[in-house]
Amino acid sequence: MNDPSVIPPTDEEAPVTGSPHSSPLSQIEGLIRRHPVAAAMATVGFGVAVGIVAREFLAPPPSPKHRAVQLLEDIQHRLAELAEPAYDRASHLADDGIDAVKRGVHSISSSRLGSRLCHLFS
């Protein structure tokens, strides 16, 4: 007969995958009841994804002027990256040239030719 110590499971306690006639809605409900934190996180993630997609579709397209400005800024940035090594090399060569001219002027001023030129222009 019926044993009073054995209580039949309620709808909420019944295994979700055990009954072949359970509807997908009741399976989802059982899953949410068993894992409420994961369900909340999945809901928030889904909401964020829908919001991002809606924002992309509902945002007005950029104007041609704005696109042209962005394109020119991108070109300027890439050219600056491309020219930076050449600029650094030219700067070092210019510094080397200045040092060479200073050594040459100092060398001429200490020679006899330098003293003759000083007398000529003074």
C-alpha cells in the first residue's frame, strides 16, 4: 500500500530530464530554479549583447565629412610611424655634422691659415 514515510516529489522537485513528456518551458524553469546565479548572469549577458546590437543598428551612420576626417587622421598617424625612424636617423646625422663642423673650425683657428684669415677679416 501507500507508505506514509514516502512522499511523492512535487513538480518543482521532479527531475527535469527524467520525464519524457516535460515541455521545454518546464525544463528551462527547472534549470533556472537549480542554478539561479548562472541564469541571472546569462540573462544580463544576453541583455548586453542585445543592447550592443541595437546600438549598432540604431546609431546614425557617420557623415562623409566625419569619415574623411577619420581617414586623414589614420593616414597621418601611419605616416608619422613610418617617418619616425628616418627622422631619428636624420637627427643623429645632423648632430654628427654639427660636431664635425665644430672640430673643423677649432682646427682651423689653431693653424697658421686661421691666423692669416683673422688678420684679413679684421
